Amino acid sequence: MKVKFGIIKERKTPPDRRVVLSPLACQKIISTFEDAEIIVEPSDIRTFSNEEYVEKDIKVASKMKECDVLLGVKEVPIKSLIPNKKYFFFSHTIKKQPYNRKLLQAILKKNIEMYDHEVITNQKEQRLVAFGRYAGIVGAYNGFRAYGLKFKLYKLPKAQSLTDQHALIAELKKIKLPNIKILLTGKGRVGNGAKEMLDAMGLQQVSVKEYLDIDFKKPVYCQIDVSDYNKRNDGTRGTMSDFFENPKKYESTFFRFARVTDFYIAGHFYGDGAPYLFTRADAKHPDFKIKVVADISCDIDGPVATTIRASTIEKPIYGYNPQKEEEANYRNKSSIAVMAVDNLPAELPRDASNGFGDAFVKNVIPAFFNNDKDGILERARMTKNGKLTKRYSYLNDYVKG
């Protein structure tokens, strides 16, 4: 069966320069699947120019209505949705986000078959396509930039002004850090993306015991996961699987790290019901040492108490005054500097698009030509025939408002 894919122009404000498929990824699809056709909608903001697609013999035309499957990154504005199509994009509706209720209502009304990138998973429910690694890469860089500005030690250029990860690393290698302790939470795509940057800088990684007990004469970092900063309430030994199944039976032990940490990078996944890493009360404590937080996870008023709002690529840093529990100048001695940009991969659009596209070509495109034998499309399909699919029926009350 022939499938005509359309790569749509990103229309959300502020504009996002990322794309699901790079010119090279498109070329790979066309050469691998003889029943695949791709049309790219012209765009003046996309990180790959129209000409770069044409050079790879990919058709560029304003003919999205002719396509079967439309591929985008961010939410499509309601007025731009084409009825009766299959769409792939991040809808930001699966957690019942209030600001996108009308979008999901419109998707149903226009009889659109919606597939959300966030729920494209394998049979073990592991995500197959994501920008997380690049969030970690840019988030770590932005964190070091914030540290330099907070303490007037050095000035790094904004990530968005640099071409790729190599350029970010080259800038980080120029800076000289004092003997600080850097804490990184999370060992998934985000956490390990951040770790790539710490390792590329040549920073020494130390164990939890060393981090907590030893004063080093150089900057060091420690990467920790949920079992390192949570314990069971009843004092028995917990396990990772038990924590995810019974998060309310656990309490945070993060404060032991906060006593010795200067710069904290939050790259963990936070699940509903899990203990907060640190609270506003914790941040008030005289022994709370953290002065810079790069919150890549960016859960507002959540597990990282200093994150009171998301910041922007234009203005990535704000200050949090722990005693007053309010925003302040991040350079104030009493303030904790917070970097909480919620669309970090957009600062490295070319690298992020290449990585995302490689995963999409490998894991998603074959499903269109093999009868979806692994159920990848089926699991990600949120709507069909103007209704929520069974898997996403929990959104019914959300849709009704």
C-alpha cells in the first residue's frame, strides 16, 4: 500500500526550527520503501532549508492536503488542522494539560487520527522516539552558562548561537571551574545526555559515598538515580520496581546531597505520587548549599521546589529567593539561580532533528509497511473515527471539560 507522508511547516509561536525528518532521513525512507512518497511543505524557519531537501530529490510543495500522514513536532494550531488526516506531533494532551483541551476537541471534531510522539512505544512500553538526549545536552550547557553568570566567573555564548554539540563542548572546555560539586539526577535519555557533556569536559565522576564524604581539590560530579535519593518509609530495603509501583511508600533522602552540592542538574523523570526531591522548606534550611539549578525536567511547583515557572530560550535564567519563596534577581547573594527552559532541544535544532529522525525511520516508518506487526501505531493512536481509542478513553472527562 502506498503511503504519502507530508512534513508540515511548524506554525506554533514561538517558532520551533526542529523537524521530524531531515533531508537524509527522507532519502533513506524513499530508497528503502518503494511505496513511500514524501512531500515537504515549504518553510522559512526550519533548520534544514527547502533547498537542502530539493538537493536530495525530495519534493517541496504546498500540497499537504494530498498527503495521507502528516508529520510535525509541536502542536498544530487548530485553524491549520486538515480534517480526515493522520497526524503525528507532540499534542501535550495525554496528561490532561488544560491549555490543550480545545486542541484535542478539534482533533476529534475534524475526524483526525492522532498519533502522539510521546506515546510511540515498544511492547515493553519504552519510548522509541524522543528529544530527551538533546534536552540533557543543552540543559547541562545552559546550567554551566548560568553558573558562570551567577558568580561572574566566565561568559558562555547562548547554545542557540552555536551549530552543534561539538561546538557546545568546545566552549565548555574553555572555562575554568572552582572546586565545586555537581549533582546530576537521572540515568535515562535526559540524564545521560547531560552526562555526555560532563564527561566531555573531563570532569571526574565520583561515587555517592565519595561525593558525600570527601572534599575534593577539583570540580567533580555524581550521577544518582531514584534509589539513591529515596528510601521506604518503613525502613525496609526498596527496589526500583517497588518504587515505581508504590511511590507513596517512599520518602526523599535528597537533602543529604543538598548539603554538599553547589550546582544541581535535574535530569530525572518524575512520576505522580513520588516524593518531592526537595521542598521550599528544605531550600530555606541553613545547610541547603545548592546555588545553581539546571532543571531540565522542568516540573513547575513540583519535585524541585526552586522551579516556580518555566524560563525561555530568550531569558533562560531567573532567581529564586528561598526565604521569601519568590522570584528575585538571580545574581543576588541570597538567590538560587534557576535555568528551567522547557524546550531545550529547540536550541540545537539540527542535531536534535537528526537524532529524532534516525529513531523515527528505524522504529516507526516500517510499521506503515509491515501491517504494524509490533503494534507501534496501534499503541500510539489516540483518536479514530472522531472518538478516543480505548487506550486513551481516560481522556473522556478531559475532552468534555
